[in-house]
Amino acid sequence: MKKILIDTNSINGRRSALIDGDRLIDFDLEFEGNNFQKGSIHKAKITKIEASLEAIFVELGSSRHGFLPFKELSPEYFDSSKTGSDRFKISEGDEIVVQIEKEERTNKGAALSTYISLASRYIVLMTNHPTGGGISRRIHGEERDKIKNHIEALNVPENMSLIIRTAGIDKQIEELKWDLEYLKKTITRCSKLN
């Protein structure tokens, strides 16, 4: 019998799980309030595009504006046929999805990126990184060859790439596929923020 379990008393946020008997089918963790930790994903509003600093300042709900360097702005936000400030497909007031690379420091806002990376148990899925990805550096020899075959069998979305983590060494292709499908669903939820 399938059941949904919800724990609202956790200090780590609200946890919910879908179980079928003693088997975990799905798990979700939702943080309350503003969570501006490294790796967290936010919808932000562009407040200023500062060409002299080669950066964009964004409001994401924290005490300081976030800092988004041009190099962390994915190609989808640029028009390669134009130059100067006309090259941007975004402008002040637009909303954008960002991930925190470095948390706020004493007098500096969070460092941000539009290259969203999501990690699961066995895989790291990287959006806007069609040429990135690969295999954990800790995996060597025959295990590396086996993992290469697994990567070829996975259905990686267009304009994305993935890294097989060390924890994925002995996993069957079905387990890696399940992990990838979970990350693809999560990315879909993130893209709906825009």
C-alpha cells in the first residue's frame, strides 16, 4: 500500500516521502524561509547590468544583492550577432534563475551562476553544459570503461551533461537511469521558476 509521510518538525525543513510498503519511491526536502546556502537555487530579479565590472547585480531576497559575473551567464542569455550592451537577451527588471556559488560574506553579496548543477546520489546533472561532464576522477581502470558505457546508455537531455559520481561505480544502469530521471524532474521544476 502506498503512503505519503510528512515530517514538519525537522530542523532541516519539511520532509515528505512516498513509500510503497517498506520501499521508498520518492523523497522531497523543502526549506522554510530564505535559504541562501551554497548550491541553493533562487529566482532573482536583475537590478543592474554593470559592463565596467563585467557583472550583473540581482535581488534574490537576501540582505545584499547577488553578484553574477558575465562569465557565469550561460550562452542562452547572449545574442552572439551583437556587441556591447545590446548583446544581452536580458535587461534590468527581468527575472532569472541562479544558483549560489559562494555564500554572502561580511560586506559582499552572494556570488551567483546561471549554470545550474544538481547532485543526486550517483549523478551530477549540469544544465547549459553540453560539453562538460564525465566521470569522477577517483574512478580508474576497468571501472572507468564500464561507467563510460553506462553514460552512453543514459538519455542525457540536450544542452546538458552529467558526471557519474564515485558512489555510482557499482550501480546498475537502471539505478543510474532512475537517478537521472529524478534530476530531470527537479530541473523541470527549477525551469518553471522563470
